[in-house]
Amino acid sequence: QVQLVESGGGLVQAGGSLRLSCAASGLPFSSYSMGWFRQAPGKEREFVASITYSGGITDYADSVKGRFTIITDNAQNILYLQMNSLKPEDTSVYYCAAAYRTFYYLRRSSNYDYWGQGTQVTVSS
């Protein structure tokens, strides 16, 4: 049974930092490209960052580039999202997702096979 479990969300002031974690089980983690998405109330789910299963190539939405970093720990089967210089507009529910042996089009949520339940991030001004 595949599980993706996010943690690390919370309330932080603007300019602060958070590190989200996504613990994966039940799947060969090293065969999956991983992504982070977010969804704010009344808005569509949007791509945040991804990392490929082969080569560890990263991609970021323009809105978070230079502030967020996506990292995998293949030994522990954990995906991280280090978020620095947080802004109120980063407030959302953040989801991790896994895409089996997918190298391209990782900005598309439809290309992911498994999703976590989400973790709330709230940035106060």
C-alpha cells in the first residue's frame, strides 16, 4: 500500500522559513519523480517544484524560484521542501506527489500517480 505523508506545515511570519517533509512508503522511491503542489482556498492546485527520479533535475515555479528548494533523501525515502523568505501569498495546503519513471511534464498534476493528504502552511503578514 503506497502512502505519502506530509508534515512540517504550520504558521509562520512573513520572511520566515519552514521545511516540509513527505515520507513515502510502499513504493520504490528511487523510481519515482517527486513533486510539490499547493492549493489555496478558491484556487486551482498549482505546481511548486519537482525533482526527477533520474539525475535529480529540479524545476520550480517562477513564484518560488530562489526561495524554495526541493530535496530527496533516497536512503530514508523522504522528500523535502525547504521554504525560505516566505510570503503571505505562499499560504496554501501543500501536497507531495509521486510519478513513476516520469521525466517530463512534471508540472502537470495529471502525470502523478500518488498524492499525500496535504499539510497547511499559513504565512502571516
